[in-house]
Amino acid sequence: FLRLWPSTLIVALAIPFCIVMTLGIMYFMGLTLNILTMMGLLLGLGMLVDNAVVVVESIYQYREKYPDDPMRCAIEGTRSVQLAISAGTLTSIIVFVPNLFGAVNQISIFLGQVAVTITLSLLASWLVAVSLIPMIASRLKTSAKPADPSGLVPRVSAAYARGLRWSLEHRAKSVAAGGLIIVLSLMPVMFGWMKVDMFKNDAGREIDIYFNWHGSYSLDQMLGEMMKVEQVMDANREAFQIEQIYTVYSERGWGGIDLTLRSTGGDLLPTEELEEKIREVLPKSALAEIGIEGTGGEGGGGGGGMGQGVRVGMFGDSNEELMTIAEGVLPILARRPELRDVRIDTGDETSEVQVSVDRDRAAAYGFSAQEVAQYISIALRGSPLREFRRDGEEVPVWIRFAGAEKFQVSNLSSLSLTRPDGGRVPLMSMVDLDIVKGAGQINRQNRRTSLSFAANLPDGKTNEDARKALTEVLSKVDFPPGYGFSFGGDFQRNDEAGAQMAFNTLIAIIMIFIVMAALFESLLYPLAIMSSIVFSAFGVFWFFVLTDTTFTIMAAIGILVLMGVVVNNGIVMIEHINNLRREGKSRTDALVEGSRERLRPILMTMGTTILGMVPLCIGTTQIGGDGPGYYPMARAIVGGLLFSTVVSLLFLPTIYAMLDDLGNWAGAAFRRARERMGVAPVIAAE
């Protein structure tokens, strides 16, 4: 854009200076270089040259007017944009305030150190732009050769000025075109083309295989079933791109296999495709249900899991009644295309031996039900005796049958009770035995018994798709009084996160408006600039649809960052337009000339910011390795900034003119009202 290497190198110098200053301040603040602060540096990298670009370009324009006075060019050029870049830097920083001082939650954790790093880098860029950049520029030799009018940038600027003057002269057509753009921009939201999943986790290079056991089995039995799966995985290492197989199991009846997939090489297959291949070869087992765990799914209590796994909880008084309802609903949910691997999350099933004392038979033999139950308890678990005391120490002592720890159901038939007359009565003649399935876990939600459905999401489906499917099915269930279902857990967290981001965004918009109102000493001009925020949101919607990107919590944070960035262009443009009007130019001439002269720095700052975001846009890095991905944040900034910049360059001058007419009309109406009321006009004292 500048076509002048010295000026370009001055802008480039801002990057290392700002990074070094940022790292130094981070050191004294006790911040470390971690995954969040480094992301903040990446986000700030494209923005920290914006101030330098505006200052250098302003100095460059003054050089065209005063080619033989570099000192004057540096001073005047910096002075003319100092207020604009100061306000722009403040608006970029102030958007983080509501999140930094609000409640501590997942959003503030994700955003906290990122915000601090971006803030430090932007403050450093402002300091460099108003001190180091003009100092170096004042000592560079300038050329008296004017800019070549046949160059690309001058030709684009001239064409832009002609188109802008036409739009100002045909305001009705410009307004109609702007309205059409707004209607078209709302289509992704109106028709649900954009996917929304606030806490979506992209599938990493790991796959977890779960085992839901159908009863209590020995460790050898469990290990045997798991080894069958492990052997299948080991035999298909190359086909499934498996790097590591990690089998874990416990004597408590829990087991699973974690697969780490190869993450290097040019022939990598998507994790979702490998999951499908693994599903096809998973062996069947009579002892357990074997399947693939949805990434990010959380157990217990209902709610939607982050990423591929979702859960919904049913609540009531009886776990048995909930189980009956769940078994009836399960086949219906399993047929829904929005869900897969639907299962009732009861944990691993266990086997229990239930012993029921027949009171009549026990009484016929001279025993009470309590005596029989106490005998069984002593036989199986033992009975505590008095502690053994020695030298101030106490040793607990229990008495129990020899070999009781190895008792099986068949051993109960060998037990007998002694009557007072010395006769022996077989235990089995007084009790009934039954082997039943026991609950591996009982969940409570809001003090009520809860039972959850767990499911995975097919490729291309979101939590919202799953929520609609679950609601449609469960709302038709005839629950008994006191029973129902609820979306708690992460579904509730999604709603709370969306509500909090909406509130924080509203507060940020108000704070940005206050800053700009103080800058322009007007309430109308900031409204014109605020239109850039609206257009930036439309750009995010379309960019996400075109790139098939899901709107997540990181995208919401990206919009927050975007709001502070997009208004910078409007601030720089309108501040320059107002300066030209104060110099005596007509409004139309000031709008055309000011917009043309600020076209180059606006395009430069947009280009540097977008190029700085490219590595994050195409990367797949996730917070913590398996958390939300960074790329939705970067794509939100790129899509919103690109669309907002183009549309604002075309329509912001028209919006400015309309609001200026509104202000003039309101001022005239106010003066007429004062005159009719007989109030003398206010005359400023000299």
C-alpha cells in the first residue's frame, strides 16, 4: 500500500517492540507463557500494528504536502490521528471489562489471561505509535516525488470516491441497498443455517471405548472380554492409525480402552471416519455392552455433554419406576437420526443376593426374623468384639466364620442354626434366596432421584439438534405425578453461557458508545460507527455458514474482540471527516475526501489483522488439548472484520449524512420550541 520501504519497515518494527514490552510487563505481573496467554499474543499480533499503520500513513500523506520538512510531517501527522488511535485502542480494550470483573466461570477462565495479554500488547502498540514511530519517521529522508496517480491504490481510491459521491447523491438507493444487505445477512439465523453449540469440543486424536457390564464378574472375566477388543485394535493398528492402546480396569467392575491416534503424516483420516471403522469391527459380548464414548460427555445428573456426547436426566421418587420408563423410551430415542449409541446411564450393573426371612417358618422352628438375619450377618460379614487394648493402643477385633470372604450362594445351604434344645435347623428352610441386578449408581438431582439417557452425536449434528430430538420424544411421555425430565448440566451451562455473553456484549456496546460519545462530543456520530458492529455480526454469520463452522463460546469471545476492533475504522474515518468540516469544507466534500484519504489505512489495518489471524483460522488447536477449539474465535474476527469493513466503507458516509440531517432537524426544532416559549437563545461568553 505505501510502496515505500522505509515506512513499511517502521511499521514492521512495531511488532518486536510491542511483543518485548508485553512479555516484560507479563513477567512483572506474574503471568506465564501458557496456552491462553500465547493465544492472546497471536490475536494481538495482527492488531498491534494497526496504530502504527494509521500513524505512518498519516505521516505519509503529510509528506506528499511537505516533502522537505520530515519533522513537521511527523508532528502534524501524529497529532491529526492521535485522538482517533487513542479512542480506538481504548474501545479495543474496554470490551473485556465486563468479563474480567464478572462471576468466575468457564467464560472468564477462557478469556481472563487472553484479555490481559491483548490489553498489554495494544497499550504497548499505542505507546510505540505515538512515540517511537514519529521519532524514526522524522529522521528519514523524504522524497519530493509525488505519488503516481496511475498506481493501483490511487486508482482504487479515485474509483471509491466517485462511487461514494454517487451514493451520497442518490441516498434512497443506497438505503435500499443497505436494507437488502441486512435482510440477506439475517438469512443464516432466520433459517438456521449456522450451527450453534456453545461448548462444542472438536474430536481430537483420541477415541474412548466403554464397557457397560451386565453384572458382577471376576477380574479375569472382565480382562478376558477387554483383551478381545484390544487384540482387534492391535491387529488393525495401521488401518485405524492407532499409535497407542491403553487398557484400564478396576476390581470395582469398571473398565475401558483409550486409543491414541496418530497425529502426524500426510494420510491422516478424520477422527469421525476412524470411529465408524472401529464401530464396525467391535466384537459383541454377552457380559457387557461395548461402544465408543462421545468426546466430552460427562456423567451424572443429566445435561448435555460437551462435544459429541449428550445427556438428559429424568427425575422422580423411585429409581425402579424411572428405569421402567427409561426402558420404554429407549427404543424410540434409538431411532432418532440426531442421536446414536443411546443408552441408559445406570453405570455398570451388579448382582445382589437378596435373602428374605419367612417369619412363619422361622417362628415354627423357634426363631425370630431378627435372630435369623443376625446369624446371616455374622456368617457373611462378621461381628465386632471389644477392642484389644495394649500400651495405650486399641486394635479392632472382629469374629466371623472361617472362609467367609470366599462364600458363594451354594455355601449358604451348609449353614444351620442351633435351637435352645440343641437341635440344628438348616438356614435354607427358613429363608428364600433370589439373585437380582443391583444399581451400580444412584444419582440425585435437586434432591430427587435422577436417571440419565446418554447418547453420542452423529457427524454434523449439534447439541441443539439433540435437544430438539430429546424434547420431542420425552414431551410425549405420560410421566406419573412427580416425575419428569430436565436439561441440566451442560445444556443449562450452554444457556447460561449464551445469556452471560449477551449481557457482557450489551455492557461492552454501552461502554464503547460512551467512549465514542466523549470523543466526538455527540450522540449521533457514535451511532453511525456502531452500525459497523451490526454489520460485523452479519459477516460472522455468513462466514461460519460458508466455512461450515459451528458457533461456540470461543466464537462469542471472538465477536467480543471484534466489536472493539471494527469501530476503530469508523473512528479514524469520522474523526478525519469532522476535521475537514471544521476546516470549512462542505459536508459532501468532507465525506468524500475524508473517506478517500482514510481508505488506505483502513484497508491496511484490515489486511494486517486478517493475515495475523490466518494461522489460528486454519489450526485445530484446542484448549487443554481436548477443550473448545481456538479457530472459531479467529474466524469470527476475520469474517466480521472483512464484511464490516467493506460494507462500512460503502454505507457509513451515507449513515453519517442521515444522522447529521437528523441532528440538524432536531436542533432546529429545539430552537423553534425555545423561541415559541419565549426563551432567549444561549449566547456563549467571550
